[in-house]
Amino acid sequence: MFCDRLRSVVDCGVDAPEPHRPQPTLVIVDALTPNDLRACAARVAAWHDSGLATPLILEESEFARSLDAFPFEFGAILADHAVVSGANPFEGLQVDRSDVRRACEVQARSHLLHLREGYIETQGRSDALANLIARSSVPLSALLKSVARLNGMQTANGVLADVAALNGKTPSSDAARRLFPEYLSAVEHLTNEIDRWGRE
């Protein structure tokens, strides 16, 4: 399809594959055209039937230029991949720690703002508060993993670990009323800590 414009094909997440999930791949090309996208669209069903996810296709210089914009996503590819064909497109590349910290802060502040807004929208109802905590538990888990990548250790303990462990399950109304004040305070503290790391 790409002929001599194809530079590399990379399998992503090879060390920790997710069961029953199509294999993610990254394709590096010299140039990408609308005709290429149409040709790819015609092959999607065959890829999926073969257990492959729709590939992420980038032009040769795009990956390096995008590391600062997607430090978590592309950092994960750098850390866990296998070159299937072509040259290694990641030679000499690494994610800058300041980009990871900035992305962490964006993630943490967004989580904090959504918690505050969500609490107001519960209108004081305990069942709605329990649903808010349940909905926030999965993004919280992602945030804690991001922070662990930044400082090289697990920071989840206490109420943050308890909420992340819910994994989308709804606590009782009584548990929600007990959890939320401490949960909100812990997220505020974590956000301030991430901000402080950027000033050190």
C-alpha cells in the first residue's frame, strides 16, 4: 500500500498484552495521503479479523515532534515495543520529564475540577455522590499510574487507593458520604504536590 514510503512497522505493548484486545501497531511512513487513508479504510475489517487493531499511522518526523504532546501514550510505546519490519524509528528518542510532569498536572487539575463540579451537581444526594465516586475511580486510577511514572514509585495509599480500587463499582451511600471529603482533600494535595515538583 505504501510501497517505498513505508519505513517501519512496530508492535506496541508486547511485554504486557491485554487478553481479548486486538494487537496495537504503529506504522511509520515517509508521507501520508488521503488515498492512503482510503486504502487503509478498505482493509480495516481484514486487520480486525486477524487480531490487529487499526494501526496508528504517522509520518516519519511526527512521532518525535509529538512526544511533548503525548508523553504518556508515546512514552508507553517507547517503553514496550517490538520492531516488526524496517528501521527502529525510536533510536535516540526519550520523553522529557518536564513534559510528563506537565501532563500529570493537567490530568490532576482536570480530575479535581470535575470532582468539585460533580459534587455540586449531586445537589446533596448521597446516591448521586456514590455514582460520582464510582465514575471518577477509573480516571483516578489512570492519574495514579501517571504519577507513578513521573516519580518512579507508587503514590496511591489511603483514600486514593480505596477509590481507585472501586474500578467503576458504586459504593454505598453511607460509604460515599464518608469517603468524599477525604477523597477531595487527597486529590487537592496530590495536585499541589505535582505543581510543586515543577518548581523544584
